[in-house]
Amino acid sequence: MQKSFNEGNDCDICKHKFMTGQDGTVEDCRRREWGLSCKFEERDIRMCPVCNSEVDREDMDFTRDCHGITFRLVCRQCWERLMSKGYDGEYYTEADEQIEDDY
């Protein structure tokens, strides 16, 4: 049975849990390490739309399109790759934003 630091809550979904040890196999709690009492806070897990991996929201960032407008929320690894040319997506102008044919 898993050892819980936070009064019986599931440590696996708590944002204060981290893995430590030489090979990263030992569970610990940041709040316990800092001498604080338990405060269970559920992790906000999202799916990266590019690589489809589960990522903590705090480990994600928004890319920007060619005009600096927020485009999509991706993990940091995908962000580095997508923003390598300075923007995410294709370059576009006002001509590409025509809403209706007769507009």
C-alpha cells in the first residue's frame, strides 16, 4: 500500500508530490520537506495537442501566431520545436481572414 503524507488523500494526484533519490524512485512531499502541514492540491493535468502526452498545466505554455496572438497551449518540449521559427502555424495576412465570400 502506498504511503500517504497528506492524511489519506491520493498523493499521486497531489501537486506537492515529487520523486527523489538517485534513480528517481523515492516518493516525497515538498510541503513535508519544508516542514509544513499537509495541503492537498490536485494536479491540473492536460493533454498536449501536438505530442498527445499528459502534462501538468504549469509545465505548458502558449505558442503565438505570426502576429503575436495566443495560438495554442502545448508542453515545453513541443513549444521549443514549434516556436523555433519565431511563431506557430503558417504566416497569414488579412486576405486569409475573409469570413464570407461576399464580405
